[in-house]
Amino acid sequence: MLKIDDLSLHYGHSLILDGISMEARTGEVTCIMGTNGVGKTSLMKAISGSHPRSGGAVELDGEDLGRLPAHALAAKGIAYVPQGREIFPLMTVRENLETGFGCLPASEAFIPDAIFEMFPVLKKMQNRRGGDLSGGQQQQLAIARALITQPKLLLLDEPTEGIQPNIIQQIGEVIGQLRDEGKMAIVLVEQYFDFAFDLGDSFLSLRRGRVLLSGRKGDVQRSALLESVSV
């Protein structure tokens, strides 16, 4: 389980996140929602170590993570799929997947069959360069690469952005499957409201870098959540 207490983050002298506290439980999808520019991606960067936070505490499964850099947090079990995917365009699909081996002991440095079962298109395209894939296929590759690391916490930043509807459905099914397996906590940043609401177990709505609304699905009215993320 992820636990965040009073997290703040600055870019230079600008306060971007102010006093964020939240939990993301193992076996659940926690959705971070809000309009553009409210700090959703900044929160993901702070959790993953991609941008150092200014204050607050982050715990994973009861362990205080301190201020470890991104590569050390990845080794602790935090996998981040950033907005824009950031796959390696000149490397093959297989080579992209193998970059996840850096977080694993040598005995576990292989691509599990489950990866290709979740994303069959990647098996067919193992020898294709990442840059030759469509946007939706690259998104599947980015998620698969993160799963190679066997994460305890999976961070997904806008996985449906610019993706064709049939692949959005496939990605939703994979997220649901991962949640139901109960091996990781999933934090999902998503602007596609229906996609997020259908998958989410709990919700956190941000506005101007602060928590505007939070709660579990059974305690949050859909209309109130929708209003909180509307311009």
C-alpha cells in the first residue's frame, strides 16, 4: 500500500503541490483526477522520484521511502508509465521490454508469458522497432515494460491519451485484471471520466495543487466527482 502524508512540491519558487495526503491500497485502482495544470503529473513525478518533493512523507508497504532517486524507487517496486510513454524508438519491442530487467535479480530477468497474454500484439512485433508502432501499441509497450519490473505500485499517467477506442478498451481490461490479481496498488491519472470512474475504487480530485475531493467509490457521488473535475 502507498501512503502519502502532507506532500508538497515546487518548481523553482512556484508551489505546485500543497499538502497532498492520500492512500492507494494493494488490489485497488486509485484515480487522480482534475483539469489540466492542477498538479496530477507532478504528483506522479514526486511519487516515482522523477522530481524531488519539497516536503512530506511517502511510504510503500509500511517502509518510509525517504528521498530516494527514481532508479532506487524502481528497485523498491515503483513502476511509472509517464505521459507520452517514453519508449525507446530505435530499440526493438523485445529490447524495450528487457530494459525492465535492471530492477530484477538475474534469475528473474526474462519476459513472462503473462506479458504477451495481456498484450498479444507485442509478441507478434517483438523484432519491430518501438518507433514503428502506433501510439496505442507504444502505450501497451510502455505498460508491459513497467510490469516486467514486478512492481508493488504501478503509476499510470494518462494511458488513454491519443489512443484509439479499441486499444483503450484493451488497456482498461488489463488494468482491471491487474487490480483483481491483488499483487499491486495502481494509481491512475486519467481525464477520460467514464474510463476512470468505471475502473476506480477510490478517487482524489485536485485543484490548484490541493485536494478538492477524495473518497472511496461507495462514498463519492458520481455527479459531485464530475463537477469537481470540470472547468
